[in-house]
Amino acid sequence: MSFDKHPRTAAEWIARLNASDVSDGDRTALVAWLDETPENRRQFEHVRAVWNLAPALALGSGIRSRLVMEPPASAIRRNMFLQPMGLGIAAVLCLALFGAFALSLNQGVYSTKVGEHSSVALEDGSTVWLNTDSRIRVKLDDKMRVVSLEKGEAFFKVAHNAARPFVVEANGRRVVVTGTQFDVRRDSSALEVAVLEGHVRVDQGSDAAPTAAIGQADEVNLLAGDEARFSSSGTGARVQRNAQVAGKAAWRDGKIYLERAVLGAALDEINRYTDIKLVLEDEKARNLSISGVFRTGDIDSVLFSVRELYQLQARRKGDVIVLYRDRKSS
């Protein structure tokens, strides 16, 4: 039996740690992988619980469903670096469960709060990053890989598998791929798709409202460097090339790139990452422009920039910061 020497999932890590040639380097790599995201650690603890309890699997078929529903806390607390089990039948049963158990871990809902972002490693080798205040629902089987973006924004790095298409559902549309990297953002008014690598096809999902609007084609193909906006009102799809399309996913590094952005829209973007909201007292100021790189949640840098650029002052009312022009200095 062979084991993956470059594990990507919790199940593969457990198998690697119990291989005959496991090394100190493997254990160091595991620690780094666990520290990447809370989701990695959660999945590892669940799969480790199955492995630790594998000797009991030979005792009865009912143990499998009980483990999947609720891994015992005592098993989760056991030593990270496991010793060989020494029970051949239990090991075989446990390994047989790895695929099904890893799949069950990816049959759920993942979400982030305002200001948070995290990643989810799927059993097929794909990774999904969730932006602030976002939620996805994952359903994987041997024929299709489906992720429903229920709100917010997600970046996808999809493992290539032509026989098992990867579909992202959002706002009545489907983004269909076999292997690529792209960003999807939805809100009540539109769906935005930006492709960083490979290509995707966007078509109408089964719940899409019928429309005959010009430009609202049933199918739109996007290449690397393309970004598209699909209006929820059915007024059309807008596709454009964007040399800076990689900036669409800068939020994964905790950054917001603004290049001659309209100030009103820029503040809307900045507000996504914090419970404290920036608002303009003078609506005419919304049409001013702003450029720069800001850390998500770093309101002080934004306030400094608008003060230096446009002499906008700030006053706070609870969780709202109002930006206004000081009439005395104007």
C-alpha cells in the first residue's frame, strides 16, 4: 500500500503519519498545514478520531454512523503523532472509511463573519477561500462537484478533473469549470465573476428567471483576465478585460486595491470588512476618486487618505463614521 508524500487533505495526512517511512519533516509539514486555517485543524481532528477508534470498527457496523455524526472528544484529544495500530483488519476498515468520511466533511455549510476570511480544502484537491461575511454550501459526489455561494464572495482554485465538473451556483447562474482559478461575488443586485487562470463558462441555472434582454446570453465564456458582471434584474451581462484582475482576489492577503475608484464605491468596499461604517455626508463627494492599497479593516488609513486628498473630516456616531467637509477651511 502506498501513501501520498504530499498530503492535501486530513485523510491523506493521517495515512502519511502512519506510513512506515514517516519522517520528522512530515510532522513539521503537518504542523504548518494545521496552522494554515482553522478548517484544516477541524477536519484533521475529525478524521483522526476515526483512526483512533478504528479497532472498534471490527466490533459492529453501527460504529461508522456514530463516528460520522459525533466523534468522541476523548479520541480527538489523543496524541497527534499516532503509533501504528497493529490491527490489520481495523486499519483496512479505517482506510476504507477515509474517502467516505473526507467526503462527508465537505458536505456542509462554511461561513465567515464580517471582517473574517478563511479557506476550505476539499477532498478533490480543490481549495475555496471565503471572503468577509460569506457562506457556501458544498455537495460532492463521484460525478459532480457543486458549491452554492449563498452570500458574499469566494475564490476558487479548482483541481482539474474533466470527468467530474466543478460548478458554482449563485444568483440563478452556474459557473462551470474543470480546473481553473477564479473569483465569484454576489449581492442582491448582481453576480461578478473574475478569472485569473484557465477559463470558465457561465450559464443560467435551473432557478434563473427567463429573460430576453440583449447581452443576457444563456452562456458566456470567460478567459483568464476577463471579468463579468451579471445583473440580477436581467438588464444584461457586461464582460471586460482587466489587466489588474488579480487584484480582485487581493482580499485573500487582507488587502484592498483601489485604482482611480469612485469614492462612494470605494467606501462601500471598505465597509464590507468592518462593523464600523464610513458614510459621506455630502453625496456629491461620492464621485471623487481614490487610489491606493489598504488593509482590510484599517479605517484609520482611509480616514488619513480622504483628509489629505479632499480635506474631509470625520465624526463618529456609534458604529458610523460620517465624513464631511469642514466649511471653515473650505
